[in-house]
Amino acid sequence: MADYEGISEDKTNLIQGPKYALAVWAKQNELSSEVIQERRDIALRLAIEGITDSSIDSLDGVESPLSRKIRACHGIDLFEMNRNWVETAQYWKCPCCDRGKFEISRVGGKGQILAKLVEHHDHMADALKAAFNKVFVVSGTDKPTSTGLALVERMAPAFSAYPPVLICEDCNNADAAAKKVISNTGRKVEWQSFSIGQIRHFIIVREHTPHSIDETKVLELWDLVRPAYVARMNLVYEVAKAAVLQDYWYEGYQGETIPVPTLSNGFQRYNGLELVSGEALAREMAKNTVKHSANYSRWRTERQRAGGKPPLNFLAIIQSLPGCARMWAALVDTWRCPICGRSKFEVINYTKGKISFHTHLPSSYSPAWKSTGHICMGCFNVVTAMKRELNLGHGIKVAFTFDCIIPDELRAIIRARPHSAHLVDAEMAKKLVSNWLSR
């Protein structure tokens, strides 16, 4: 029996054979809790030293260069500093009011320097849970639901008007103040929370001072966003009603079932297995297993299905997809793909009920393509498919994707169709691939 990095045969046998060698090795080489804590203490001390001597500016603290500047400005030594302030960079700026930490700092009511950042979030999770309880009251149902709460919890992010974002405490307080202004007019805004773009619209920003708010702008903004808020709340209630009254939305696993019991998902990651990468393990195992050989020639041997004509409001859909919208706006209306000759409208892909518009700028590292300009995604897909076949199917290394074919060769093997993938001349494409194989 072989040794395993210092593990003796006797010790391995004691625990029933070499299959436990990893566990023995891991036990012999594990760091004690004292050593781990010692390292953490050293790392903490060095981090604090770095913050103090300005070599680390991605974190903050009461002795950072920024804090010394803030103390000098306010003439006060005592900070009230929260964790978010400490864990953010000294050069951080509030994405809402655009003030840096220095401008945000101010004197509090107890003679301390306030240095606080907070996570601003929508309140739809709370709204859904409140609606969940309300449905029970309104409907009077006496039948409990075992799946409804899980549905409500999973749906909450879908109803949020914006993702959580770190802002200064003054901006967060301005959101609360704005809701109070609206409530004072008799309108109900229990679950409304303004986004940073909306808060920016009504705050009056000054350095080292809490924000004031423009009440007129608050009410104007509320009139603008109220329809969307009401629509969301109506949807929230309908979801909560379905969750309570229709108990079939979600099935939790019974007993001790582990849904995905894999190493990568944390299953039995102990006795040394916590040091093993699931991806690396699978890669090593693949060296001695049968692997299905992919058909990398399908791009030239199989006919792609045709797309349909886009609906009349295609532009509204494209402009609602950020990536597609940027590519569409980057090209003049008279643009045509320099390879297949299709117009912007003809390049729009419409298959399986989905619209897309994508272009690609060939790499400047491929000499034949330097002056081509943007090409349509249909042409780009043919190029990448050919490169993939050469590389993965035949083991031919192509330095840059566009090195595998020149523009005239690409034009020769494709037949363009509006709103669809290109048709590829199988014989001509096969000849191009064969030319590479014979080099």
C-alpha cells in the first residue's frame, strides 16, 4: 500500500482502508482554531495599520486619513461610524446625492460625528407578507396553506421597483420624509419606497447637512408614480390571494431530502473533501471516461429554421432590451451588413416569438477584417461556428476567431434571409474546412 503524503499504512488500515486517506491527511494537516484565529488577528491588525497609514483606501476607520480630515473640519474627535462606512472605500460617493464621505459627514445631536451609510431597498417583501395575512382576514378561510408563504417569499424580488443599493443616511431619511409629506395629504403610501433617481429629484443637497426636500416636487413625483404603485399593490394582493387560496404553487421536499446532493453544492464537504474542487474532480474523471463527441459540423450540414416577420411595434421591443437598443442606436438608418448586405430591419431576428437585434465588430487582430466595420450576428455566428469546428472538432488552433475565414469566403458560403439565420452552402463550407485540414 502506498503512502499518502506521510500517512502510514497502519494508520490508513486503522480506519478501514485507503479510501479514508484523504480524511487522515486532512486531519493531520488541519489548522487548529488557535492558529486560524491568530492569522485572523494578524490580518485584522495589518488591515487597520493599512487604513491608518493610507496604504489601504478601499476600507475606512476612525484613524484613516479621511477621518483625520473630517475631525479637523468639525473640530470633534468622537465618531458614530457604522459598519457600512467602515467596509466601503474612503473615496466612495453616494449614488443618490453624489456626495463623498467627507461631504456626507456631519455633527449629530449628541455632539458626535455621524458617519453612516445604509442599504436602501424596496418594501415589496413586507407588502407581500402583509397582503398574505390580509387575505386570511378578508376571505375568512380556515384552511392553512403549506406552500403559500414560500411562493410569496420567492415572488417578492419580482415586484421590487429597484435592487438594494448603498446610500448615505441622509438620502434614506429623505425617502421617509417624502412619504410623510404624501401621507399628510391623506394619501396612503404604506409600502412606497422611492428609487435613488426619484429621491434625487426632490432633495436639496448641502455639505455636512441633512437634506431638505422640495415638497412640491415630492407631490408632483407621487402623481407621476402613483399609477405604477397602485398597479403593483393590486398584483401583490392577487399573488397573495393565490398563495393562500390555491395551495399548489410550491412543493417543499419532505423529511431529510437533499435536492442537489453534489460536492459542488456542499454535500459532505468535510474530512478533506472541503479542499477538493468539484469541477477539478470531474475534469480528472473525464480523462478516463467515455465522452460524447459533439457534432461541430452542424452549422454547415443542417438547415436553420426560418424566422418570421417582426410585428409592427418591433422598435419598441428592441428599445426595451438594453443591449439590442445600444446596438440599434449605434448604426445609422441606412446601415447594411457589409457581408450579407441585409438592412437594419432585415437583420432583426424573430424566432420562437422573441425579437433580437445584435451586431459584432470583428477583431482588429485579423488583418483581412480590419476595415470591415460592424457585421450582423448572422454572419458572426457562421464565423464562430467554423472556428469552433476547427478548434474543438479537429484540434486546429486558430489564434483569433476571424482568422478562420476572410470576408469574401464568408460571402461566398452564405445565403442571407431576412429575420433568420443564414443558409450555408454545405459543399463550399466543407471545402473551406478541408483547406484548413490540409495545411
